[in-house]
Amino acid sequence: MKSLCKFVLAACIFAAGGEALAQIGDLHSAINKAGRERMLSQRMAKAYFQIGQQIEVERSSKLLDASIAQFDRQLVELKNYAPTAEIKDTYLKLEKVWLAYKDVLLGTTPSVANGRKVLEISEQVLALAHQGTVQLEKLSASQSGRLVNVSGRQRMLSQRMAKFYQAMAWGIGDMNSAAELDKARKEFAAAQQELSAAPVNTQQIKDALELVRQQWFFFENALNQKSAGDKRAQTAVATTSERILDEMESTVGLYEKLGR
């Protein structure tokens, strides 16, 4: 009941913002929100692992509750917007997996056993959320549609890296966690180069990408630290992953506006 109350409160908080009430009005907005679902799938797992390790518990709890509310709302919007039967089917499949994911996230106090379930289901949710994003991008005839997807995926990668770091720190990472973390780091760096070289970049986008580059420096340093009992390294990853996400969110919004 306590978790449910938090969830409802988080939903109300999100609904209070103007952007939160906005429905999907065009394809670029759909690509952005579809891509944000990818990010949230990883962010929720990260927050769950942080709560389990007693890392910034209050902040992590609020982050988890708000992310669940946002994922729920955007999933409804994407199902309603789906411009083809194929895309509609993707989001119906995502809805089923999401219900199982949410049940684990909200069911009980975070535990190692459930943490392993969260790690597994977060991958299933991500796969379907990514599928929907790619399907929507294919409908876009402009380069900006791809840039919304690529920059949006950077949000996901920031949270994916943090997710695997926290999973390993908690001792629930599987045999692929270290490799997946390393892969995400390389993909993030490569995508930043692609975005920086995009000929359509405005000065505002260039400035935003520079802020992301600066935050990437701090985030990478945090990821390079070995987790320890004092939890300072885990806390550093928790905070820097949110900072780079904030900067990347702004960048995606700028790319979305290019297509309007």
C-alpha cells in the first residue's frame, strides 16, 4: 500500500507539469517519447539497485516512483498514437512485459532475489521499447528523425551503464554485466562523435553537446572507480548518471524541434 501511495503521488507530480500533460502531436515527438521509454527501463532498474544498497534512498525512491509514472503515461500515449498495426502490436507486447516489470519493482522492499529479476526483465522491456523507437524512426523521412533516435538512445546508455555498475556493486550482476557496461561506454562515445559531426547542428545544439561532453568526463571517472563498502563510488555513479541524463534530455529536445 505504501508503494502504491508513492506511485500515485509521483503520477500527480508529473501531471502537474505542462510537458507531462502534452500528448504526442507529431512523429518526432513520438520518437522522442519512445526513446525515453528505453531510458526509463534502465533508470528504474538503476534506482531499484541503489535503494537495495541504501544509496541515496530517498532520492532513489522518488526517482523510481516518478519513472514508473512517466513510463506508464507515455506507454498509453504511444499505444494511442501508433500509426501502423505493426507498431501498435509492439506496444501491446511491451505493455504485457511492463506489467510484469512493474509488479517486481513495486511488489516488495528491494532484495537481492528480486534484484536479479529486475535485471532480467529490464532487458526485455528495453528490447521492445527499442523496437518501437526504431519502427517509428523508419517512418521519418528526415535526418532529424534519426538524430532524435540517436540522441535519445544516449539517454538510455547513460542509465544502462549505471544500471550494470550498480548491479555488479550489489553482487547481482550476471556473467554479461561487465561486458555490457563496456559495450555501452563505447557506443555512447561513438554516438557522441556522430552527433557532434551532424551538419544540421545549430549553435544551441553544439553548446548542448559540449555540456554533455563535460558531464561525460565526470561520469566516466565515476564508472572507473571500484565499488567499495563505503559506497562513495556507487553514490558518485548515482549522481553523475543523473547529471548527464539531464543534459542529454535537453539535447534530444533540440533535435526534436528541428523536425517541426
